[in-house]
Amino acid sequence: MILNLPYVEIDKLQITLMLIIVAGFLLSMIKEWLRPDVAALTAFSCVLLLGLVDMKEAFSIFANTAPITVAGMFVLSHTLQKTGVIDLLAKRIGSGLPKGIRPVLLIVGGLAAICSAFMNNTPIVAIFLPIMLGLARERNLPASQMLIPLSYAAIVGGCCTVIGTSTNIIVNSIAEKSGMLPFSMFDLAWVGIPVTVATITYSVLLSPLILPKRTTLTATLSEDMRKSFLCHILIRENSPLVGKKLVETELAEGRDFRVIEVRRKGARVFDPLNEIIIEPFDRVLVSTSARKMMSLGDTKGVTLDAGVAGSLGVENLSTVEGKIVEGIVAPHSRLIGRTLRQINFRQTYGMLILAVHRHGRNVTRNFQDVPLEFGDTLLMLGPIQTFEEFREAGDFLLLEEHKTARVKPQDPWLACAAILSVVALATLNILPIVAATTIACVALFLLRVIEPDEAYRAVDWQIIFLIYGSLGVGMAIEHTGTAKWLASSVISLADASVPPHLIVIVLLAVVFFMTNFMTEILSNNATAVIMAPIAINLASQLQVATQPFVIAVMIAASCSFATPIGYQTNTMVYGAGGYRFGDFIKFGLPLNFIVFGISISIIPFVWKF
């Protein structure tokens, strides 16, 4: 033996049970048997049932400041989004961009990365998605060569600060509890900035060469084609439609009419369309073709053709403007796992689903009974005002630019002041990040920039409880000696096969590679919580500084490029860009190796072993 390793006392039964729990947790995440937060809480429950951690100590995870900080950052990010700060920046930059795809990727990618360093990257991508799609339509650029680079820029921008991603906040908390000094706000910038520059450069140069040219669901539709006539019609008492099943009438779906909703006695009818029997004075909202309409001049717009209305025995009450838009099922949507039929989507939301896009293909038939997943893209037809209400509900991210809600003139400035205060107070070590974030959120409540109820809705509680459950599993990995045993086993293996002077750098590379591999198929937060205690024990047994290994976990857990499921922003652009799984591998895998090489070169130089 070359290394004089410390003796590691182990309890084989506890370690075996812990390994089984972790394996089950990881398998459940990979196979998607359970939602990630439920899988993490289930694993934590198994730890409690088997007595692998003292009960009182186990529940000390709820005193951990990391989830509170993450929740606060969700609120601050939502406030910046709500007050239109990022919208304003994005639109001003977008309007002045030079022609060509590469300038767009360079400037928009840079702006997304900078914003992502200080706020959650999911709303950043949600804001930039419709802007990028709008630029693609206006300039005849392939959106499929623009959206993956957008996601990657938002990911790496978060690697530049401690608050840039929830992963950094969590690992920093774990490291602090292990006895390390916490990282300051911009410590990660030493490696984060080079990684960001390399990623954006890679995207600018190679995206037009590697990524395919594909169209989105609405890319082939002009602005005029995306518009639709929506008519509110009243069923007259003597209408030939009265007493008939809706699906058996001319109003049933076909070339000319599509029913969006039925109202009876002022209330929306929620029965399935094939069960509705038309009654006198029903009000029906239909989308109809242009040939069924007649013009009344510029001042009055259009209305249902009088001859058509007469033959159907209906009266045209009003005509409103409708539109075809795309929407992505949001990360914390209430609709995940439910089918369109179970939701009774058309009657519940007053919108018609035309198609569903999933896993690189368009599903235009038999999609009513397919459970919705995060990242599914739906092509929807409905009144414009309905889409704005739908956007506010938060279940979908609409790929359509929208007007920022009216806010008080001072609100954008107060939102910016809040996030800058957090950065300043934490950077100057005046307050811990959790205290600065909490105070900033409370200040926004008191100043009425955001209401508490709205703030609570802005928090992705699935991620918060995923973090808590994962922290419980991570604690058990540490306290049962599993982390020490795994670290000792890895060191012994390296000792037998690697020259002594290379062992430390090789093991740093192994930690980075394993973390990066796991985050491509699991949640980045779960991966970080599992790998952090192993990395810390590895450094301890090697008797070297812990910081390089912790930094490696932070960077590797965030930089997920090779799959659309490893990071939320990748999943968001997956359907919107019309991508296939292999597109991420082809474009993202080389970038994984580039980031790996940059990180392994810089980390030991900045943070000495």
C-alpha cells in the first residue's frame, strides 16, 4: 500500500441497508416510479423506520438553512419576473440585435447567463423562450438551433455565484455543517466564468453546424394564420339543434366549427361534449373558419354569416379574437400526471387542444388519455384574454410574448434593490445569505411589491421537499458510515492502480465525473446531496483540503448538457424546440467533456490541495 489510510470502523448491516435505500431511491428517480420529491421523502422515511439515524437528529434537517434560502430566491426571482425587469432587458436587447443566428446566440446567451447568476434560471428561460421564438419567426431563423444554447447559457450562468443555483446553496450548507468555512458570493466565479465563456463560445460556433433545423408546432404559421375567429352564439328556442347531442350537430368538430365551451344559465357546462344535449338559450363559444364569417367593415369587425346563423337557428352575440399558441407544462404544474380527459380541459379552461408534442414527436391523435408530463408542449386555441388568465395560473409556460402586468413605477426598482441588497450583504459578510434573503423578501411584502400569497405560489414546493428528503438521505449516508466506507473503497482502488503523485487529481476527476453522470439522469439537487458527503469524506481520508472536492460537486451537479431530463431548463426547451433525445447527446456530450477539462484544470490551481 502506498497510502497510509486511516482505519474506518463500519457497521456492515447499516451500510448494506443504506446502500439498498440509496439504490432504490436512484432507481425510482431513473424509472420515474415516483415523483422526485415523493421518492426522496420515501427514502427518508425508510431511514427513519429502520432507525439508521437518531430520530431527533434526523429531523434537524428541517433546521437547515439551504431550503429556506432556495425558497427565498424563488420569491425574489418571481418578483423580478413579475415587475418586468428581465422582460425589459430582454426586449430592448432583442430589438437591437444584428441579423444572423450567431449574434443572437452571443448576446442573448450572455444576458441569460448574467441574469442566471443572481436568480433562478427556470423563469429566465421562461421569459427568453417566447422572445427567441419571436426572433426566429421574424428573421426566419431555426428555433431548434437557438433554444438548447439558451438553456445551456442559463445553466452555466448559475455556476458563477453561490446563489446562482439551488445546488450551490445546498452544497455550501452541507460543507459548512461539516466544518468548512462557507463560500463567499463570488468564490465560484473563478471556475464559473471560464465555463460560461467556453459554453457560450461553443454554442455560438457550433450550434448552426450541429443542431438540426426543425420547426416548432406554430413556427410554420404566420401571425395571421395563428389568429382565429371565436364567436359567442346563442341557441334560439326554435333552433333545429335543440334536443340533439352536441356531437351530432353541425357545431361538432369538423372543418368549419370547433366548440370551445358551452354555458347554460350563466355557468360553464363541465360535462364531456359527447354527453351535452343542446337546450334553448345555451351560449356556445365556437371557433369557425373564415368562409363562415362576413365582414361588417373596419369599425365593427366580423360576425358569423347571416345565412349560416339562420340555418342553425342561432344568434351571433359577439365575436372575439382568438389565437393559436403553444404552452409547456410547467415544472410544478397541478396537471402533471393527469390526462386531458380527466381534467376536462376544454370545458375547464375554455381552450381547445389541437396537438401535443412529446419526446421529439407531435401527437395529434389519441392524446386525450395520455397523462401530462413536465415539458409536454400543447398547441392550444382560445380567446386571447383566456391565455393571459391561463398564464397567471402557473400551470403552463406560454411560448408567446405578453405584456407585463401593470405595476407601480417604483416596483421594478425595488425588486432590483432587493436582489442587489442580498448580493451586497452576503458578499461583504454583513449577513449570512439566508438572513439577507429572508429580510429582502419581507421588505418586498411590506412595500406591497408582492403579496405573501403570491410569494408562496412562486415557490416550487416540490423542489423544497425534494431537498429536505435528500438532506435526510445524505445525513444517513454520513452517519451510518456509508460515505466513509465508499470513500475508503475508492481510495483503495485508486491506490492500487494510480501513481501516488496523481491520486488526488484523479480522485477529484472521479468525483466530478460521477456527479456529472448522475445529474444527467437524476435531479441535480438529489445528486449533489448524495455526492457532497462522499466527496468531503474522500478529501478527509486523503488528508487534503476539502474545498476542491466540494467545488467539483457544485459545478458538476449543475452542468447537465447531455440529456433533456437532467436539468429543468433542458426539459423546458425539449418540446419547444422540436428536439429529439439524441440532439442533446450529440451537442451536449462534447460540452460536458469541455467543462470537465476546464474545471479539473482550474479547481486545483485556485483551491490548493
